[in-house]
Amino acid sequence: MKLEKIIFWLDKTLKVADFDDVSNNGLQLDRFPAPSTRRQARSTAHEVRVVAFAVDASVRAVEAAAKAGAQLLVVHHGISWGGGIKRLTGGVGNVVRAAIERHIAICAYHLPLDAHPTLGNNAQLAKLLGLRRVRPAFNYHGNVIG
């Protein structure tokens, strides 16, 4: 499936546009083709067969995604917050380098993933804990996130 189609579905399903969030939700790092296969890579660079998930965008998460054969890593805490990436140094630089070297795209969903009533972190945690009387909580900028 094409990367753009997956991102479109995630953005729509998680209602990204509804959130005033400091996280830059959505695609944060595109998938870049390997230089040795540029002609073939143009048609396959945005093809995704395996998706990996992690809480944080880290070198360890990127390495695990690559080991699993993933082309896309979906995380809760991404690499870009607020005004975007100011410097590609330190931890963020290492994550970006690792993802580019392994041809893995990174997308992040912070508050939209917290808030989703069925797919969200809070909903899934409540389900795993067997909670039955769950009700919305924690209003943030007009959105219930818990």
C-alpha cells in the first residue's frame, strides 16, 4: 500500500485536524530510496508492506522496525514538536540518520492517539485493564484526551 494512503487514513481516522497539539502530528520523515536502486526506488519508495509501532521515535525503535522489515514506523512521541525541527543534532539527528539509512518513514500521533475513543492509547489501556465504567476526562484546548 502507498505511504500516502496510510497517512491519509491515519490522519482522517485520528482526526488530526481537530487538535491544537504541540506535536506535529502525521508524517514527520518521508521514506527515502536507496541510492543504488534509484530507478526502481522511484516506484517503490512510498510502498509500505510492514508497519511498526513504538511509543517514542528512537534509534532503538528504528532499528527494531528495520529488523522487522518495516517501511513505516508509527509513534506516539515523534521527532518534531512545536515549530518543527530546529537542529538535526544529538538524539533527533541520530533518529533521523537511522531512519534514512534504513529507508523507514516516521509518523507521529500524540494527542489524537490519546483521545481516539476506540483505537486510542487510553481506550486500549482501559480495555486491557478490564475497566467497565469508562468516561471521558481531561479536556485540552477543547478536546477530551483521556
